[in-house]
Amino acid sequence: MRVAFVSEAVAQHRDVGATRRTRRVAESLAARGHEAVVCCAQWWDGDHDEFEQGGVTYRRVTREAPGDAGRFAVELPGVLRAVDPDVIQAVPVPSHVLAAKAVSVFLRVPLVVDWYDAPGPGDADDPRWRLAATLPDLILVPSETVRTRVRELGADADAVRVVPNAIDMDAIRAAEPRHAADIVYSRRLDEDANLESLLLALAELRDHDWSAVVIGDGPERDVYERQVRDLRIDDRVRFAGSQSLENRLAAFKDAHVYVQTARRESFPTDLLRALACGCAGVVEYHVESSAHELVEQEDRAFRTTSEQELTEALVKASEMEELTVNENFATFDESQVGDEYLAAYDEAKSRMSWLEVAAVAGGAVLVVAVVVLLVLLL
């Protein structure tokens, strides 16, 4: 199977949740013997149109750095037709989805949109975003939280499937613990990190025996380091900065408790890894975070809604039996999640309407119409 991924920005440009997910899925398909082609803005040096990395072919749509969505959308149809895919998978940029839809009809292949981040509060009133939610044959989301937001844009409930991020269970089973701390927090320290909830709870427990490590960097790190000093727990809280996956797994294997307090999270992959490494989990509930979904059915985890509950949960979690692997989370292994993507592609093919297939005869007209719409919508 040949899958064409449409993503102007890729992880080599911008390492964020959505681009990491595209890269993982493409590399996973390639490792299974499928052909993965990522149509993107050029990120490699030289004048060649293609570049191969990790078994994945990256095909240039535009030379410029990501940012000109209109130019990318206009150039995209020609590149997709040259790739001649069996399935097109796009990220939810309205103009890109519209252009990809035109090609999918022309080639009689399904269009799947992998919608990683939840739509913004004003997107439901924007016709461009409603088009992005209603044109695909199937939409994939990482969590029920994101699924709800996408459905609010008008997506058919039957056309939205939850496919979580994957983890490497073999790597987790093989990881060796390396002394880090009793309690671990791991996330980018931005405006949504909400690390202060954990720090305030730890300050309430200063009479208990504990140590904590914060893994991650970001624009709010200085603020949190100052707060730790103000709370007079700086001798017990260490900021480790960004760490490799290998080092994070080693820290999770050593820690007893993993805490997730972020206000916004499409899918907390490090929380999943830590739970699989045997950590007891403490999750602070927030309406824009999907973290609570991972612990709702888990006996070794707590969901909290207040500072007092968070403090109490930390104590209870610290008293739990230590584990080095929790096989309850083996269903998130890369092999099983990869199967879910392949099943989704088959479902998308079956969902293609006879109207789309009949429209192939007018495909050229449709492409022209799309270009006109792009001009009007951008």
C-alpha cells in the first residue's frame, strides 16, 4: 500500500505532537513494508525533489519554510497525482484538506485526516474548519477529548475514529532504571504545563520523605524554578531539562509516581509510557486535556479535581506496590496501533460514496473549482 501524507510542516521543521505523530505513523508503515510518502515543504539541503529518511520518502511541495498555506495548497494536487497513492492522509489545515480532497476524488482513493490537536474555541464558526471536518472520508483523533471537539465542527459521528499514540513496549520492558526521583513530571514547560499544581501539593507534603524531578524545558521554566525557591522545596525538586526518550524511560522505571497536571493535552504520551513502566499515576482533570482517559479504568492511578485531592493522591500513590512493567498498557504497543491505522484505511475505502467515484469524470473541473475556493477562502 502507498500512503501519501500531507503535512506542510514535519518534525524536521517543528518537533510538536502533531508532527511527531505523522512521523511515527509514516515510519511504522514503512517498517511493515508499505510505501510512505510525506508531501511537505522542503527541509533538506540541495535541489532534489525527494529525500529519504527512516524508510520514508519526503516529497517536496514547496521550497519555502512552512507558513504559506495557500501556495502549498495550490502546488499540492500536482505532487499528489505524481505520487499516485492508495490512501491520502492529511493534517487538518483547511486549504490542504480541500486540495487533497479534489485529488482523492480524481484518483478514486480515500482521504483520511489525522486531527491531532483539538480545534480552537472560534473554529466552529469558521466555514473553512467546517469543510475540513466534513470533507474527509474518515477522521482519526488521538483521544475522545479531541473527538468531541471535531464533532462540534459538524463531522459525522460515524466518521471519526480514536487511534491513540503508540509506545514501544519492547523498549519499555528492556529499559533499566536509573536513579532520578520518587516523583516525576515530564512535559514542555509552556503556558499549559500547570506545574504549579504539583509544586503546591509537594509544598504541603514537605514533612514527608520525597524527591521530585521535572523533565522538560520551555518558556515557563524560569517561572517554575523561582516558584520552587519561593516554596522552599528547591533542595528536593530538580529540573533536568529536555531528555532523550532513553533517559526518560530510565527515569520512569526508577520513579514511583508520575504526575500529569497540564491544562491542555491532546494525548499525554509520556504519561502512557510512565504508566507502562509501572509508575502509579496521578492526573489532575482538565476539560481540554485527555490525560484522564488513560487512567479511568486503571487501579494504579488517581484522577483529581482539586489541590486537596492531588495532595492526598500523591500520598496514596506513594504507598502502592512498586512495578517495573504494567502489561495493562500493552494494547498501546506500536504493532497494535499500526494495525488500527491499517484497519482505518480499509474502512475509509469502504466509506467512499458512489458519488465520489462517479465524480472522477469531472475531476479536472473539480480541481479548478478547488483552486477558486482556495482563493476565496484564504
